[in-house]
Amino acid sequence: MVNSSFPKLKAIATAIVGSCVIASLFHQSYLLQSAIVDRPPTRILQRILLLEKASESEDTHAVYRWARRHVRPHARLPEPSKETILFWHIPKSGGSTAKSIYKCIGKKVSIASQPGEIMKLKHMGLVPSEQPDIIFSSFPDFAIAHLYDESHKARVLAMFRHPVDRLVSKFYYLQVATWENTYRPEWKDMDILEWVQNHNADNNHMVKKLAGKGQTEPADETDLKRAKRTVWQRMIVGVTEEMEESIHRFNIVAGISDTSVRGRVCMKQFFARSGKEKRRNSVSYSKIEKGHPAWDYLAERNQFDIELYELVLKLFKKQKGLIDSYRTLETWSS
């Protein structure tokens, strides 16, 4: 009687334990700041390693394959001297500002904007050579799949912006950006409602990029689900509304000091301007708000990106504890 029921009891126990581990991963992995000062570093390390194992076993069919194989999960402590950062540059979301800051600080920055450039850098052995400190790319899936490997995994940073605000900014920026290949002078005298209804094809940009889809290809619920899981488990996120805090967090992950003389000068150059950050590649324009026909039209056609962005906002709050744990362990180990 006992022997016949044992396999069933074991299966039930395994399922319960598995559910607890998964729940712990999603609801507690970023709350490491709780009582963190009272924990010895070995306890924190054990906790992070446990989360890493749970993450690796749970996300097999949800996280994109390129991210699962070539991107370090959050549970792995940053090793700046052994990692090459991949910064996902989402257009009109603060990527150019971040690039300027890191160049100012003296970091070696490489640009891998297009698949052709990425393949050229792959043949050069860019990541194994450890030449760049940070690689900026608008094609995260392609860049990570081809530039990194099992022995040289990426640490991914990304700055996010509300999808509607991003597209409105793009509309006004490309009217005057003569230096860009995508310069659109014909948009200058165009009403924004006409543009969103008849000329904009850049919808659900973020979800499509993570799926490796082109601008004209549709995104679906599966793409959204995998994008959410990939961002949640594999990316350190920033948001343009909290640019200074975002860059500060990125610096901790990348092992960059923003309290050194040069770091302070560069951070002050971009953020100590009457409380407003100094942004690269930005133009002035009148914002439109929710309720404006153009805003609502864009929101309707970018529902997947908006849902992903809302997840990013939650993740940004939760990752404070994760970043604090990185910093605490750095202090203990120094």
C-alpha cells in the first residue's frame, strides 16, 4: 500500500516544490534588498544561484533561444572584466544619450546597427577579442545570436520609452534630422494624424525586434509572451522618465564608476542642467496626450508594445533590489 502510493506522493511533492520555485522566481527574485545588510555575502550568493537554477529550468520554452543560450540571466552576478555589454538601442528612447555618456566616460563603444555590420564584426571576432566595453545594436536578436556564444555571453541593458511617445518623437525628429539616413523632409508640413493613419508602419517595434520580425510583419500573442519573459529574465531595464537613475544602475552592472572625477564630470554634463537631462538627437515639439486622435490611433496599433512597456515599468521598480544586491556584494568583495 505504501509502496504503491509512494510514486504518486513523490510526483505531487515534486510538482509543489517546482511551483514554489517558479513562484519565488517571479515574485521574489528582485526583492533581495530585504534585510540585505544583515545577510553575509555567502547567503546572498546562495540565493542568487538558486534563482539562476530555477530560471534556467523554467524558461526553456518561453525565453527566446538566442537569449537563453547567449545572455546571462539576472541571477548571475555581473563580471565586468569578463563580459561585453550589449545595449539594445530602441530608436528615440535615450540610446543616443547613453552612447554619448559612455563615450564621455571613456568606454570603448562599438556600433552594430545593421545585420551586415554585425556579420562583419562577427568575422573580426569582436566579442572574443574583448575590444569593446559596450556594443550598441538595434537588432538584439541578430547581434546576440551572432556576436556572442556559450563561452562569451552578453549582459543586456535596454532603455525603454512609452511606445506612443517614442513614435511621436520619431515623427518630429525625422522632419529635421538631415544627418540621418531615414530623414523625411516630406513630413515637415504634415499633420500628425495624417502621418499616423497613412504613413507610419512602425508599430509594435519592440516586440517585433525581439522576435526577429520585420516592420511589415505582424506580431502575435506568442511574440508578446516570449518578449515579456525574455525581458523579465534577461535584461537590465531603464526608462527615459528615470534616465539618470537608469544610467546609474547600468553603471553598477557594467562596473563603471560615476563617482570618479571623469564619471562625475560626464554625469553632471548630462544631468545637472536645472533638473533636466541633456539628450542627444532630440528636438522640441508640442506633445500630444491620451485622448488626442493621433495618440489613441497609435495606442490601438501598438497594444503589444504598450503591454511590454507596462511590464518594463514594473520590472524597473523590482530591479532596484537586484542592483542593490550587486552593489552590496561588490562592497563585500572589495
